[in-house]
Amino acid sequence: MRERERKKKKEMAGQKRDEVMKIGEEQDIVIVGGGICGLATALALHRKGIRSIVLERSETLRAVGVGILMQPNGWRALDQLGVASKLRQTAIDISSGEFITVDDGKRHELALGKGELRCLKRMDLIEALAEPLPANVVHLGCQVLSIILDPVTSYPILQLHDGSMIKAKIVIGCDGVNSIVSKFLGINSPKLFFRCATRGFTYYERGHNFDDQFRLYHSQTVQLGQLTVTDKLVYWYLTRSLTSEDSGASKKDPAYIKEASMEAIKGFPEDMVEMIKLSEPKALYLTELRYRTPCDLLRARLAKGAVVVAGDAMHAMCPFISQGGGASLEDAVVLARCLSEKLMQAANQNQLGRKLMVAEALDLYVKERRMRLFWLSLQTYLVGLTLDNTSKMKKVLGMITLVLIFGDQKSHSDYDCGHL
Ligand SMILES: Cc1cc2nc3c(=O)[nH]c(=O)nc-3n(C[C@H](O)[C@H](O)[C@H](O)COP(=O)(O)OP(=O)(O)OC[C@H]3O[C@@H](n4cnc5c(N)ncnc54)[C@H](O)[C@@H]3O)c2cc1C
């Protein structure tokens, strides 16, 4: 048993680049970033019989944040990637929700929309995406510093932190909110939102008494979501106004994160206070929220030649409608589908023909994704405005625009990214 665990850990750790890749070697498809989107994209390509490599700067595959809410659109994408049934085994189906106003204790039914809603452990998701990949796909400890174009072939060249370079025929930037690939494409950096989010897990040794409902507590300044993951494990997240103390070293200090969370939920029900008090210090994350503006998503050049972005690198959004991860999985499916169709047509073409086909595939992908991502990010932004307790006008404006534009607030989860 121990031997099997050790082997699995070794596989999960991926491989150091030098063991499998010669410096300066040319690669067909390089994915920058081994988070949810990078791994899902590698898996989607692998399922289509297309080889890629993933360069991840961390020394191990890791998941920032602890739980993730997966909505029906995300499950459709996971089904296409062939990992949904495995994940369903360990994540409880959440069939109903409750909205609780803390100040007056009033409870309303929370509309969850139709279809499958589950909270996953992020690491389970990362493992499920990484496990089916061949051994030499994920390369850890590989930080990409910049991208330049080969002056002769115009193929992208990736410069790594150790001075080495990798030539690639296609570069897919899945390198998150501070993406260097999106900088290469000239996309504006994501903006800082005025709220921050704290995420945590609470483990109840003897089991907890919560049912499988999604609970959303709301006070003047704080929103607290609570979801059951297993009989013993509960995921919670909290959003509140960002303060100057939340930046710098303190955002990595579990003691500060817990203290600030306890302070924020003063007056909340006893079981919620207890839940945060008992939360695992190692699994506490404080995130300053950043977002790409809906306008930038409409206007930006999201692909140029053989370089494209996906996931948060493309559409960083705040977590108010819990769709960043689901949308990243959709990106992976659509991108692999577009690439595989065009690469098949390009099989008998010369180098120039293949290059044109790749550019067409990436443009097709961007075209298919752009409006979907625009609406998702607009809705997220408006929901964020409704949480603004510093400006009543912004709050009211957010609410009115939300109702006018998005009648059905849950229709974003009906989206189907289609077959791989
Ligand atoms: C508080 C919070 C709660 C959320 N809740 C939900 C939710 O419930 N449901 C949901 O669907 N979404 C949720 N999201 C959004 C979701 O977490 C993200 O959309 C998703 O993780 C994006 O995945 P990604 O792979 O694009 O980026 P990331 O997860 O950021 O991964 C990027 C990877 O690239 C690597 N990297 C970065 N730069 C380089 C480089 N130069 N070279 C090599 N590697 C690099 C990083 O180390 C990292 O591993 C939430 C987000 C936040 C902040």
C-alpha cells in the first residue's frame, strides 16, 4: 500500500525538465502552467491523440485554495475529459441551497439552477486531470520568464528561469492571473477588485451535523458560503472588503487569516463561528481578487499566430458566481477540439500551410469562447458590485443591471461546451 502511494506521489510530482527534455529542443505544443486549465488542456489534447508538454514553475503539482464548486457546465466538460465519474465518487451532490441574512436571521431558498452541483477538493481535481497523462508530459520546476519570436521562423521561443530556451510550434498560456503569456499578447493586466476572499476546510473528526445544502450567509459587509464535501469535511469561503493589512506577508500567515476571518464574522451563527475557529491552518488561503474587465475580454487580442491564452490567463474573474474553474475546463475542451480539427486538415501541408491552420484553429477557439466569457465576467462583475458596501449607488446599479441583463441568474451553468 505504502509502495503504491509512493509511486503515485512520484508520478504526481511529474518530472524535472532536464531529465526528459534537451535544452533548445523544439516542441510541438507547450502549455505554460500546470493548474486546472493547463492540465485539462493537456488531457483534452492527449484524448485527441495530440502530444503536448506542460511547464509548471512549482516543484509539485499543487492546488491553491482547497475546495471548488463545480456547476453543470463544468461537469459537462469533465465528462468530455473522461474524469467526471471518478470525481463524482468523492464529492457530495448539493441539491438545495439556503440564503441567510445574518442581521435579521431570515432564510430564503437559494436558487441553484438545474443540474449537477458538487464541491470538489481541488487536489482531487488536479490529480484526476494529471493521472491519465503520459509520464513525460508535466515538467515541474520550469518557470517561463518570457516569450520572444524566432526572427527567421516566427515560432515562439520560451525563455526559462535557468537560462534555457524551448522553441514551440504552439504556446498555450494557462499561467493564471499574472500570466506572462497574456503580457506577450499585449492584454491589459487584470484589475484589483475591492474585495478579498478567504477559503478554508474544516475537518470534523467525528463527522459534522450539516446537511448537503449549500448555505450562503450574508451580512452588510461579509458573504460566507458553506458547503459539505464529505461526511467529515466542510468547505467554506468568505468574501469581505480588502484592507491594507491583507496585502504583503500577512496574506500568507494562517494565524492572521483566521483572526481576520473571525473578526469579519462577529455576530454570525455559532456553528459558523465554530467552523472557522476549527479550520485547518494549512488549508487557509487569503486572495486579493483580480479580474479582467469584460471590455478587455471583448477587445483584446487573445491569440496571435501560434500563441493563445486559456483559463485565468485569459479571463481572470472574481469568484462571485463560482465559474472561473468551470470556464477553464470549457476552454480546454474547445481549444483541443479546434486544434485537432485543423491539425488533421493540415496533415499533408507544408510548414506555411500548417502555420496558417494553427492560427486559424486558435482564432476559431477565441471566437467560440469570447462571448461566453464576456457574459460570465460581466455577470460576475455585477454581482460583485451588489456586494459593495461603500457605495449604495453602485450596489443599486449592480442589482438593476443584473436583473435587466440576466433575468435567470443561473443560466450561465446551462452552457454546454460540446464534444471533445
Ligand atoms: C477565492 C476563489 C474561489 C474560487 N472558487 C471557484 C469555484 O467555486 N468554482 C470555480 O469554477 N472557480 C472558482 N474559482 C476560480 C478558479 O479557481 C480559477 O478560475 C482556476 O483555478 C483557474 O485555473 P488556471 O489553471 O487557469 O490558473 P491557476 O490555477 O492560477 O494555475 C496557473 C498555474 O500556472 C503556473 N504558472 C504561473 N506562471 C508560470 C510561469 N511563468 N511558468 C510556469 N508556470 C507558471 C502556476 O504555478 C499555476 O500552477 C475561485 C477563485 C478564487 C480566487
